[in-house]
Amino acid sequence: MKRYFLPALSALLCATGAAWAQNASAPASNDATLGGVRYLERGQRPVIIHPTVEAAKRARKSSSTSGGNLYYHGGTGDGSAGTVGVETAPKIYLVFWGSQWNNNDPSGEASILESFLPGASGSSWLNSVTQYCEGVNSGTFFCNGAGTAAGNKTGEYAGFWYDNASKAPTHPRQSQIASEAVRAAAHFGNKTVDSNATAQYVIATATGNSSSGFGSQYCAYHSSTTSTYGDVAYTNLPYITDAGASCGANFNGLGANAGITIVEGHEAAETITDQFPNGGWLDSSGYENGDKCAWISSGQGASADVTFSTGTFPVQSLWSNAYNSNQGGCVMSY
């Protein structure tokens, strides 16, 4: 078996609200040559970035070490929802933000996402997330039936919204994306802590409308924010084909649009297993189940087309602690 690992990241594994507060005044870090935990904007919570193809290649070429299997980081206290570490009953909401989307989708990314997400939920490809759980001790590597498992059932895709009455910021900051996620929570009627404790909001921006660093420092990222509706989990999903090969165009010969579903599948799976970064499941280097398997081009866990109930889409593999007699590895099904 050929196994792939990303190199160690400096220890940024602080999962509690106190740790967020401590880092609120830290300088922003957007020098992301690797995936994993980053602080992008002063006062905002940490993000987990999706590395570019080039960054992943450099990481694997230079690395001889591994962060090992994922382990539970203790969860995040979320008011009446208790301590949240994973999405036990995921709901994925897709938001097309800004009037820039109006009659302006040259790669058809909206329709691809609207077909991909319903098919991915409940699939064997996504099922590896169910081995991870919350309600166990921090430092746990294997749930073995303890706690409450992350969910993977059909119907997780909960709908889309074109919030396109006005323009989105030309290059939205993390804080603006977080605010749009809270706005989406209100739109979808998720105005309680409990309703957001298993929800994620994918904030998709239109072509030419991405955040700074897209395509050169990351392909996407996920994070969370506080609100009167409880903690809200969100993904910053730029218009992926704008980045070309850096974010998956023609990766492994899978077509010009391959990066769209590879990247969003990566983000959806990571949010399910680490809803409010970084209190869920990460390895000792700060990498989640998607990061450890990002942009594998050959051998075990190489990205490939997978057929779902809604069509065939390119996806990457996801890390499974249980693979290879609990030694761990990247798998395309579970």
C-alpha cells in the first residue's frame, strides 16, 4: 500500500472559545503553502484551508513525517447544544452570494454543485466520516461505538439560495463571508443554537469575485462564527474553475471542471468531522480527513470519478483511521 502524508504544521490546535479569544489579536496569517489551520483575519476564528495542487505536491515531495491518525480535540461548547465536535445529522445549505451570479456562470458550477451534494450525502464515498464521533474524551483515536457518530444519510443537502439582489464584495474578507453565513442561517429559518449545531453553509462566490489568496494560497476554506443563532459553520467556496489547474482543472485527467466537486467534497467532509475548527478530528499536525488526502494523483486514494445517485463526479479520497488494520489511510469508500 502506498500512503501519503502532509508534513507537520506548527501546533495551532486550540479548540476552545478561550483559545479563539486568545488569538483574536494575533496577526493574520495568509502565507498558506500547506493545508491545515490558519488565521486569516484579525479577530476571526481559525480556518482550515484546502491546499492548492502545487502546495500539496511540494508537501509530499519534501515530507518524510506524518501527523498520524486523526484524534478528537474535545469539541466546542455551543450553549444549549452542548459540546459539538462533529455533525451528527448534517444539513448542507448552498448559497450563491451576490448579483455577480446573475446570468454569469460560464462553467456551470451552480448546477454541478446542486447535483453533486444530494448524491454525495449517504454515499459510500462519504461514509468514512461515520467512524468519528463526539461525546468522547479528548485524545480519542477510535470511537468503537462510544459517543455519538458523525452522520451520513441521504437528504443531507437541504437546499440552495441565490442571495443575488445586490453585489457581494469584490474580494470578500473572512468576516464578510461569516456574516453572509449568518444571513443564510436566518434565510433558511435556522435561528436557534440547536438548528445550527449540525448545519453548514457553503458560501459560493461568482466568477471573478473570490477572496484574496484564492488559487495561489488556497482553493477553499471552512471555519465558523458566533451569532445570536449559536455557532455557525461555513465554507468559503470561490468559483473554482477561475483558478485553473491550481485547484483541480483536468486533475488526473478528470476534466476541466474536476476541481469543483473535488474541492467542495473535501470541505463538506471536513466540516462534518470538524464542524467548528478546530475542536473535532485532526491529526497531530493540524490536518483533517480531507487535507491528508488532498490532490493524490496515483496509488492508494488517488482522486477519481465516482458514480452517485445523481451522476458521476470527480472526488478525492478521505482519511480513514480504520484503514489497513487501524494504521490509517486514504479511502474512496467505507
